[in-house]
Amino acid sequence: MYTTETRIRVRYAETDQMGVVYHGNYFAFFEAGRGEFIREFGFSYADMEKQGLLLFIVDVHCKYIRPARYDDLITIRTSLKELPIHHKVEFYSDVLSEQGELLASGKVVLYCMDAANMKRSTLPEPFLEKLRPHFEQTNN
Amino acid sequence: MYTTETRIRVRYAETDQMGVVYHGNYFAFFEAGRGEFIREFGFSYADMEKQGLLLFIVDVHCKYIRPARYDDLITIRTSLKELPIHHKVEFYSDVLSEQGELLASGKVVLYCMDAANMKRSTLPEPFLEKLRPHFEQTNN
Amino acid sequence: MYTTETRIRVRYAETDQMGVVYHGNYFAFFEAGRGEFIREFGFSYADMEKQGLLLFIVDVHCKYIRPARYDDLITIRTSLKELPIHHKVEFYSDVLSEQGELLASGKVVLYCMDAANMKRSTLPEPFLEKLRPHFEQTNN
Amino acid sequence: MYTTETRIRVRYAETDQMGVVYHGNYFAFFEAGRGEFIREFGFSYADMEKQGLLLFIVDVHCKYIRPARYDDLITIRTSLKELPIHHKVEFYSDVLSEQGELLASGKVVLYCMDAANMKRSTLPEPFLEKLRPHFEQTNN
């Protein structure tokens, strides 16, 4: 398992009239967290896409525990629990308040596709290479 | 079970650079579908809220099968499979293309709360009364 | 001048914690209105884009008079005041409440570009042909 | 004049199928910039609202020069050119690329309202007090 953290300041645009973050907006927070996860390994999803790889979202889930509110400085804790050896990549995301309370917990399943032929692919080998050591450790 | 249908024209604002509807935006489509579901019974969620009832989102799920694209005229098929006798309300949403293909399938779980004391509540009795016959029928 | 009308039901997702539609979301309403404007002439912006034409947004303005709220059934009145003979297209958008009150008034300036060479272009001739009679009349 | 800077990483959610940030989303960037502007003086708009002050958006404008794209690390440069002595507050926002190029330039006009009676108000005196020195200098 490998985990990274991203901090996000909640925007007014992201709230709804209940005075909380609209539930659908958490998926953009998760996405920001995945972007930072990839960047922490020296890659970027923007570059992967330019090189012909697409990560399609195939399944999402989110459980809401406590509301995030405008101006809150939340933390997105993004985890990969298993090394994605095939085309399937599963990211787990926890949203935490500044006080460390769990606000929401989600999971996003992506399929790695080769844009050239729209066939399933694995993540780029150089990225997998950097991920591998972190998962070997947990297998000891 | 009771099902209603809502048609939505996909906006450019809802697409992302992959040329498809951004996954997080489906939850606003589901929400529009729930609004129409309630309206079909002569009620509105806007009025319920004014009368002190809140429907909190506690859990969402969505499975993406085929992408919806800009300008597509999609149908949101919103179903209540069980009569919500307690505070929990579960809506199922299917997104269909104009050709009737299933694009995405989701579920949203809401808790009915009394805004005055923030305690769990049931749906308003007049609304439940109108729902009941549709669920009694299926129990015969 | 030619004007079309589009009706939109305000979504919860589009509100903010002030209980009104977030100001940035009006531009998606205007966009929906422009899409319907084009469709009313038997064309679609989706098709234009597939045929290699891009409409870039270069300038927007919006004045907010009265707030639109959740579940409001608003009307977007989209007008072209001048026939766009060059690359520049200017759409005017008024947002009206169900009672006909003016809620907001905006203007969006777009540049028509040829995607192949990224040079400025005019609108497709078949579309201009259908627009022309409506503007000739006003010049009499 | 007083200017603050906020850095924002563009999300995939904010792009559209043209591969650029959707024009309506710049207003959420400007809003994030205004929030940081206020915070730099030791206040927060969230607190102001809790204390009964509302800042209504009455007019916005944006000119788009070069597109911002997914994963870009943009800078929002937020300026107050005049001390808001009455209810009207005008914020100017420039969006800059990581290389310092101007991507977009906007202006947002807000009216300060007392939530209790919905009458026009000034900004809170303690905030104005901190702003004043920065504007007195420019009047010398």
C-alpha cells in the first residue's frame, strides 16, 4: 500500500444550499488526489495522456460521514492498496478535516487503455517500476 | 417499485478533455432525476426543504458502461425499489442513450432529517400516502 | 435580430450556500441556450465541431439582477443581434424567472476557428444562409 | 492598490472537450483568489458570513487570452484597485501561466449586504482598517 496526501481549500462554488460541499464534487477532490499521487512518483497523468494512455473511470463509490464546508482546508488521503499489474487500477480516497476527522471515504476504479487502439493496457512500465518497491515491502 | 424518466441534454460544461461527460457530473443528473420523481407525485423537494425536511446524501455509487457525450439527449430513469418506511431512502438511477443503451447505473442513499432538531425522520406522510399504492401492488 | 428560448430547471448542484445559483454557473445556462439557438436552425454545434470548426470563447460578461434558486424553471432567451459575417459571433443571453422577471443578463463573444489550421473562419455557409433572412428583414 | 497571489492546479473536472478549462470555471478560480486576498489580512469570508455579512456578486467580466489546460499550475493575481468605502467592492483577477503569460483577465463586482435586513453595508471596519494603509500610500 502507498498513500499520499493533498490539501484542498473548499470553494464557495463547491457548496450547495444546504451549506455543505455538494456530494458530486468529492469526485473532483479524489481526482486531484490521484493527480498528486502520480506526481509524487515523478510522473503526471497529463503526460501519460499525451503519450497515448487513457485512464477511464469505470466505477465509483463514496460514503459521506461528516460534511465538508466552505473554506475548510481538507486533506485528501489517496491510497493504492494493490499494485495494478493488469489494466485495472483501484484508488481509495479518504477526506479528512483539518482536525483529522474522517469526512468521506471513496473508491474509484479506473481502466488503463491504449488510446491508439482502445485496448486495455497496463500502467507505463517506468511508473510501475517506481511503484513496485512499495508493494513488495508489504508482501514480506 | 416506481420509476420515472427525465430527459437531459448534455452540456459542454459537463464534458472533460476526454470528450465525455466527467464522471462526477452524473450525480447532478441523478439529482435532477430524483427531483422529477418527487414532482411527478405533486410534491417538490424545494418545498419539503422549506417545510423543514432535509435529505442528506450518505452513500453513492455509479458504474460507467458507455460514455455520454456533449449534446447527447440522455434519459435518467429513476427508481424507488422499496417504500421508504424509515429515514432511509434509496434511489436507483439508470442513464440511457437516445438509442436506449445503458450508459451508467447508479444508486444514491439519502437520510431524511428533521431540520429543526437534526433527528432522523420519515418522508412527509402526504408523499408516502401517494407512494404507498405503487408498492402495495408489487407486494400482491 | 433573432431570439430563441430554452427552459432550464435549476439543479441543487448549481446552488451555493447563499441559497442561490452560483454566479459562474450562468455561463453553462447561456451555453445551453446557444446550443438550442443553433439547433433551431437545424444544425448542432456538436456536428460543427466534428466538421472541424471550433467556437472559442473570448469574452464574457454577466450582470446579476435577481437570484435564480433551486428548482426554479428559468428561461434562457438567446439573441444574435447582428449577422456574424466575420469570425466574431456575439450572443446575448437573458435569464428570466417563470414570472417573466429578468434575473440576469449576459453577453458571450466567440471566435470561429478552423480546427485544421487554427485560423479564424466564418460560421459554416449553410448555417449563415439560414440566418441571413432574419437579419435582412431588420435592415429594411 | 493591493494584490495577492494564489496558485491553483487545474483539475480534469474543470476542462471541457476542447481540452481547455471551461470558460465558466474561471469564476471559481477568481473566487478562490478573493478568499486568499481576505485571508492575507487575517480575516475569512466564511467568518464574515457567519457574522451576518453577505457579499453578493452583481457583475462579472472575463476576457480569455490563452487557454489554461489540465494540470497547469496557474496563478490567480487578485487586486483591489480602490478602497471600498461604500457597499461596492471591485476585485480584478488575472490568471497567469507558470511561465508568467497572461491567460485571462477578469473583474468581479460585489455588493456588501447586511444579512439581517438585506440592506447595503460597508465591509467590516476591522478589515477596512487593515486595508486603508495600502490605499493611502497610493494617494500620496
